[in-house]
Amino acid sequence: QVRLVDSGGGLVLAGGSLRLSCAAAGGTASLYAMGWFRQAPGKDRAFVAGISRSGTKTTYADSVKGRFTISRDNGNNTVYLQMNSLEPEDTARYYCAADFAVGPTTEAYNYDYWGQGTQVTVSS
């Protein structure tokens, strides 16, 4: 059983940066592909970024390419999402997820475990 605790959200001005963290416990982090999703009020949960087990492969939603970077530190069982050049449209609750697969994985239904989410609000 894997438990995910995501954190690092907050209020930031447009153009600013924020780094989200996802700490995994109860399993071996290197066995899971990891991903970040986000959900704004009234909208469906959307894929943001994904990373393979080893961290050598990543993929991003078109809306965040060039601005967001997903990375992982399997030694510390932690996954990160570095968000730069934030825009008001990035405002959402962000969720960390784990998929028992090589990855990267882009579909929410393939993920096995989810964090509780952390709120990111970008003001203009």
C-alpha cells in the first residue's frame, strides 16, 4: 500500500514560481511511475505531467510545456513539480498520483494511488 502526501501549494503572483512535493510512503518509489494532475472548480481533473519509474522519461500537457518540470528523487521517495511563469489559468488543486508501471502514464484511470491534493492559486 502506497500513501502519497502532496504539499507546497499556496498563493503566488502571476509570473512567479512554486514547487510542489509529493512524499510517498509504504512502498518502493522506484516501482511506480508518478504523475501530477490538477482540477479547477467546475472542471474535470486534467493531466499535467508524468515521469517514468527511473525518472529518465517525462511527458507534459501542452498547456504547461516549457514552464513546468517534473522530477523525482527515488532515494527520498519524493516527486516534485517545479512550476515557473505561473498564470491565473494554472489555478487549481494539484494531485500527485502513482501508477505501478514503468510509465510515464497520462491517463488518470491507470493510476493506483492518489494524494489529497494541494491548492495552487495564481493571482494577477
